[in-house]
Amino acid sequence: MKVAVVGTGYVGLVTGTCFAETGNEVTCVDIDERKVEKLRKGKLTIYEPGLDVIFDRNTKEGRLKFTTNLAEGIEGAQVIFLALPTPPGEDGSADLKYILGVAKDLGPILKQYAVIIDKSTVPVGTAEKVRAEVSKGATVEFDVVSNPEFLREGVAVEDFMKPDRVVIGTDSEKAKKVMEKLYAPLVRQGNPIIFMDERSAEMTKYAANAFLAMKITFMNEIANLCEKAGADVDSVRKGIGTDSRIGKRFLFAGIGYGGSCFPKDVQALGKTAAEYDYDFKILKSVMKVNEKQKTKLIPQVKEYFGGNLKGKTIALWGLAFKPHTDDIREAPALYNIKELRKLGAKVVVFDPEAMENVRGVVGKKVKYAKTQYEALEGADALMIMTEWPEFRTPDFDKLEKSLKNKVIFDGRNLYELKDMKEMGYTYYSIGRESVK
């Protein structure tokens, strides 16, 4: 099939590349000329494990192309994915200006029947708005379908090629046949394609992310209670995670969720609830708790240094909101950098992939180390913000020699308490006793 993907962010680039991998002829469209030129030269604009291999293969074989010209990009396309940003507005609602803008541009340039697919995470009712915008200039038949993505950054290629399920919102039999054909290579093992109406598909995406955000936040609340009650959150997690009704995933305590999906989607669902005059109390609590959780370790840092961080140097390991990505959107590390600097501390940071993205946001307000151990040299303390694998088993002898104080503030519970005690570290984590 001939596929067009409008937008080359995380979702668009993964979608386009993976559909090319299944034999489709894919053209990705983006208005950013520098980004498109870079992609044409075979250089990825995001970090996503495994994407580089299939990107190289499909660009070399001519199945994956890039353009800044929308008319050129959709020429002959049977399906057109809209994978455009929906940033949160000041009130938390999703901003649809990019999607609706492209939808309006599509109408006059459609030359044959096409299925226009909302791949971006969008509020309930967006498919209808897209249809209305396309209709203003369209002279040919088309369908608008909601097809939300459920990709996890860091394993997005695997998620796309072997999806748990594919959700498609449409009442059009013609569109259903096109979508079934497109996704057939990805569901050969029997994972379902679930058809429903457009509004239900749009709600499904928000409901899924909000529920997962709620699981994380609930466990963080349990962790905070464990600290006060003298319980160990890791033991509690194992105890409840083996219950098949609950499951073991998304139960790890830490310094809150971040990224491109959970914060934005929870806010947008809350805004949708408000528009329908519904007081979504659980969702409000999830947002409130998560905001506070991001800087959960700061009071402990202040306590350790007697309330005075002026002139102290704090090393931060991890900047991305999660491992195996360079995405720093709503990353807890950014909030901790801000708070530490407010308190007068100097901050040295290291992350395997997200350094340049942080440099673009934070600039020269922090020092950037070339290695995780360079960040420790002369530092007064170590704070861990992201659970990258290389941080799990560090050389503790190097840590001891580099740090002025044997103290670690661990926002991801990477180390065992008994090990920290044996090595003589002062160790603060989430939902467990402090080692002093």
C-alpha cells in the first residue's frame, strides 16, 4: 500500500518506518526543512532502540522517503496518518491547531479516496472536527478514522511490530477493509484488531494512559505511607503485583511519571471531564500527587546538608523521563535541577542520550559531564533521576573516591538497602527506610 505520514516526531517516525518495514511505500511529511534534510541523509532525529536498523534498510531500499511538500507526500496515498503534536494549552486541554490546520490543507489536494487517520492522541470528538475541516475543500470521497497509538518509548519498535491490540474507530466498512489490510502483517499471531466508533477509540487512548498513570501514582502514595509506617514498598509491590487482578507492571515507586503522554493525556482527560461538567476526583488527585512526587527527595537533601546547599555540588544521573529514550518532556530531573539551583546548589548532570535535549532547555545553568563518573568528581552528593541500566551496577569504589560524601539520593530505588549498609553509604530512596 502507499502510505503517507504527516509529522515526523516519535509517533510519526516510528509509524512510517515500521509500515515501510512491512513492505509499504511510505512518504513522511514535515514542515521542518532541517529535520527532513537530516532524515533524507539517513540520520535519525530521535533516539529509539532498534529504529536505526529498519530506518537504514527501508531508506536504502526506497520504501521510506521524506518531503516538506504535503501534496507530494500524499500523492496516490491510500492512507494518510496525522501524527502531529497536540501540546497542552494553558488550561490543560489538547491544542488541535496543527491537526486541524493540516486537515484543512488536505481537502483541496485529495485526488482519490483515502483513509485519513488520527494517530495523534486527541480529545473525544476530534475525528468529527477533522472530517469537517477536510470537507471544506474536498471534491472526492474520504473517511476519517481514529487509530490511537500505544507505543512505549524505549521499546516503540517492538510495540509497533507486535502490538497487544490495534484499536480502530470507524463506522465505515470501506475504511475497515483498508485498515485490516494495512495491519494484517502485524497481527498474524492473533492479537486483536478492535473496531469501535470514533469517540470510543479516542477515549480508549486517554483512559489507558490515565489508568497507568493512576497505578504509578497509587504506588507512590503507598511508598510515602510505607516510609511513615516503617514498611518496605518493594515487599508490598511484590505482594500485590502477583495478584492477577492487579498485575506487576507500573507498580514501581519513584519520583513520578513524566514524558510526552501521561502528563499531557491525564490533563486533557481532566479537561474533557470538565467540559462535560463531571468532577473527575481520582484524576485530579493523580495530577496533584504526581506533581509533588517529582521533587520528593529535595526535603531529604536539605535535611542532610542542614538546610544549606549554597556552594554544594550535586551530581545528577539521568535526565530523560525514563531509560532508553532521549525524551525529557516533563522529566522529573528538570524539576529537581530547578529546585536545587533555587537552593544555591551547583548541578552537574549526565545522561546516556538526553544531554543535548537538556542543553537546549537548561543551557549553561548546569555543567554537563562526559561520563557518569566524571559527574561525580568533587560532588557533594549523587541524585539518581532515571533508571538507566548502567546506573544499576556502578563501580562503587569509583563513587567513593569521587564523591566528597558517601551519600546517594535514589529516586528510582536501584540499590538494595543491605548493600548500601554494608558499604557504609548514607542512602535515601522512595518508600523504604533511609540508611544512615
